[in-house]
Amino acid sequence: MKRLFLIGICSLSVVYGLSSCKNEAKLEGTWLEPVPGMENMEQGITLEKDGKASSVNMATLQYKSWKQDGKKLLLQGTSIGNGVSIEFTDTMNIEKVTQDSLILKRGNFMLKYKRQK
């Protein structure tokens, strides 16, 4: 009976985007992708448990914080270029998250990350 109850709770958490089950992948961690045109280098983002975020190998895009809102990832930061700094909030759909991969999408734009080990 306990096992059936736990399976039901886990199923509800998947449907409603909750993260209460042990086997569910977490967003926290460092996520990397190849740098376009320089596939031997990587760039990405670090998402910390306390909501802080930081960029990896991206000097002009500085992430500061993040939060999850259902199936959406909201990233806040500063874009730096040509002496002008612009604060931003980027909202991405979480298409897939596993222990080792994260796929984010906004319109036709898709980012495919691998978790740094």
C-alpha cells in the first residue's frame, strides 16, 4: 500500500512539475555545450541551489540568478557589449532534464546541455 501511494505521489509530481521524488533529475549543477564554431571549447551555466546562477566561459553574458516556474526556467543577468550593460530575464521552456542532459527551448531556438561531471 505504501509503495502504491509513493508511485501515485511521484506521478502527480511529474504532471504538476514538482520535485519531491528521489529519482527525479534536478536543475542544480553546471550545464555545458560546445562553443559554436569552436567545438573543442565549452560554455554554459551553473545553477546553484540558492537561486544563484553564473556563466561558464561567456564574458559578455553574466547570469546572476535563476528560478523554475513549472516547466519554465527563468534566467536573470546582464548582457555586456560595446560599453553598454543591459539587464535581462530570459524565459526558456524546459523540454527535457535528466541526470546528464538539459534541453531548453524558446520558439525555434534550442539549447542542448550536458551536465559537468
